[in-house]
Amino acid sequence: MRLFATASKGTEPALRDELRELRFRHVRADRGGVHFEGDIAEGARACLWSRTAVRVLVELTTFDAPSDGDLYDGVRTIDWTQWMTARTTFAVRASCRASQLTNSQYVVQKTKDAIVDSLRDRLGDRPSVDKDDPDVLVFVHLVRDRATVYLDVGGGSLHERGWRGRGGEAPLRETLAASIVRLSGWDRDTPLLDPMCGAGTIAIEAAAWAQRLAPGLSRARFGCERWGHPDLALRSRLSQLRGSARAAAETQGPTVIARDIDPLAVERTRANARAAGVEIRAEVGDIRTMRPDNRPGFVVSNPPYGERIDSSPELYPAMARALDRCASTTVALLAGNADIAKAWPRRPDRSWLLFNGAIECKLVVFAPHWPPRTEVRGTRGVLR
């Protein structure tokens, strides 16, 4: 079956690399996510292990839908009794792009009508709509008058790991944090520091990745386990997958430090880390007074950038000076403000355009510059 894992905008390369690392088949990045292939159990395996996917969808059909009648007819031809009964609850979500049908809510309504009418004809009764906690979640993507109908294998957004308590003023979604850590180039062995940790999301995601803690283990059931007709073979396979995931977890990993100037943020981080079952060191500290460290390491952080949390004008230059003194450290920052990168004395070695919700950001990565560059004076000038 054709599967599609959705991603936060800009994080598709991280998701592609992750699914390849997890040995899924025919992995191909696309706008908004990554295509791969497998059965429903493979889709559930992606929900169990992927740290960067937002949702995992299984494709049911695709057809031309230049009008509402075409959309209705195409959805109604699907045999919905494979996944739903009259007692099953469902909900529909839709997106439209470059199509004659431009109102996503209208697409939702026509899709719902087609599903209800199809099931009423076959079963003599209709299922109920539950927008908050449906058994079956249907997605319709309409692009250039071509409709693709999906079911959500996971049943909800995979960023919800189950460990977050109080997220702080501007919590970073877990899937985005995991993508940032992966794109930073961290090797899961070198020490990692988040010096402005907030609720600790980056540090916790890094530690969980290093300790091989499957993020989907916190879910009691995936969406595919709530579909209308129980599949005993699927349930057996999922039981095996969960057992293997529990056995793969490691109790220790590399040193991961979460630091913040706010003691309350550090307490939130400690509570979240305990709930997530990871080993990190949470401590109070000011990035502006950070001491240089010539040991190899990684700094990965999401500095405040004025959209959700106020930041003082002198923070960015002081932060850049402190971090640049750590000459053997790779520094990766999610810059939601252009002033963050401008404050650095050198240009980033790599960068990605990402979105934190609706906020356009740049992930900038500064490679180590140790040993220090030396000057050699000669007849033709200065070599650095």
C-alpha cells in the first residue's frame, strides 16, 4: 500500500533520512512529507518509531475532482465497510491547493455526505461524526483538481508523546525539536547542550533518540486499532512491534544538558524528563556567562525571538560571543529572527528554512573552528 508521512514544513529531509534509517521501502520526499510503501503494520511501525513524522496516512484512492459532484462520486465509490460500521465514529479533514474547489470545509462536508450515504446504502444505518476523538480519521488532499483520500494510521498527531506537562510560554513541538536535532548533524554519542531549554523539548527528544526510546510506545492504541473490523493478524504484529521496541530501549546515553536562566523552566524540564523516562542534566545558567569548552560537543537550541517570548536587544550578540568561544562545538540554532544569525562573527556552514507553526525560521548550523586559525605572513600577504 502507498503510505505518506506528513512533516512540518521544511523538515521533509529529516523525515526522509529517518525513514530510510528505519529501513522503510521506496522512501521519497515530497512537499509536505515523505512517501513510502508497506502494509498497515508498516504504517503502524512508522507511528511507533518516527520522531519527526506528524502523521502517517495510508492512501485509499486518488481521482479527478474538478467539481463537488466528482468529489462526492469518487468518495462514494470507496467500500467504506472495510474500515467502518454503523457504530464507528469518524471525522474528515481536508486541504485544497490550486483547485477549483477552494473551500476546505465544503470539501469536508461533501466527503462526509458521500461516506454516510455509502454506508447507509450498504448497512441500512449510518455512523456518527466525532470531531474530537473519532475512531476513523479521513483526510482529503485536493491538489490541481486531483483528490487523494487517506486514512490516518496513527489516529492523531504524533507530536503528542504523552510526557509534556506544562510546556512553558512557547513550547516547541516534539516532532520539530526532533527534526532540528537530526538536521544539526548530532551523532547520538557526543555531548549535547541546550543552553536556553525552556520546557526541555530539544534535550528530551535528543536523549530519547540516543536511548532508542520509541516515541509511539506512549500511545495506548493507534488509529488503525480502532477501525471497524478487528484484524487479529494486525494486532498480533503490533504486539510484537511494541515488545521489540521495549526491548530495544537503552537505560543510558551520552551526556545531554538542559540549561535555562529561569529556575521555573528548569523545574519544568526536570518534570518532563522524568515523565519521558530519559536521563538528562537540568541546571540553571545564563548563556551570556557560559565558559568556553574545547572538548567536542553540540549546542542545539531555540533562542527566544520576540514573536512569542520577548528578548532583550543585547541577548543575541552576547549569545554569539559566548557560543563562538566554544571553538570545538557545533552550534545549531532555530533562528526565528534574522538578528540571531547576523550577530555571529561568521556565516553559518549550513542552513534550512523551517516553520515553527506559522513563524518562518531558519535553522543555522555553525561548524567547529578548532584548532584556531593562525596567521602566516609572506611576500604575498596573510594566510589564515
